[in-house]
Amino acid sequence: LSELILAINAAKKGGTYFGTTARMILSEYLRDVEGAKSDEGNFESLSMREREVLKLLADGKTVKEIAGQLCISPKTVESHKYHIMAKLDTRSLADLIKMAIRKKLIEF
């Protein structure tokens, strides 16, 4: 009953009233949307070299193979991998690849 009174008062003032359930649903939706934007925004923060390394990792290349292909040291590849995982907030290579595929950040 109190929500009905609040809704009527809001309508009288030309406003809008969202009940508890509607607020929860809207809040959850906005959190999901912001999370998706955040993931994509983090991808935008990857350097071109980090994107190259991500694609090669997704292709199943080893650190040593990537180093040879890009003419950099394996330690540099590991550093790029570490930074990619930190920027995209992933904990393992498998999580990194799954997230990149799900978000269509990499194509095959």
C-alpha cells in the first residue's frame, strides 16, 4: 500500500515511480551493461602488440613460437601476456581466451 501511495504522489508531481522489484531489475540490468562496456573498454586499452600476442595465444601458439614470430624475447611475450590478463581481469589463459571469444575480441 505504501508503494501505491508513493507512486500516486510521484505521478501527481509529474514524476515517475519505480517499485522495489522494478528498481532491482533495472539496477541488475545496468550493472550487466556497465560490466560489458567495462570489458570492451579494457580491450581498447590493449596496445597493438598486446592484441597481436592475444591473437597468437588464441591460435594456440606457445610463448616461444610467439617470440620467434614477433622477433621478441619469450620474457617479453610473458610480460605482454601478464599485462593482457591484468587489463582484461582474467586469471588464466583459458579464461582469457574464452572471454576474448565470447566478446568477439578475436576472430578465427
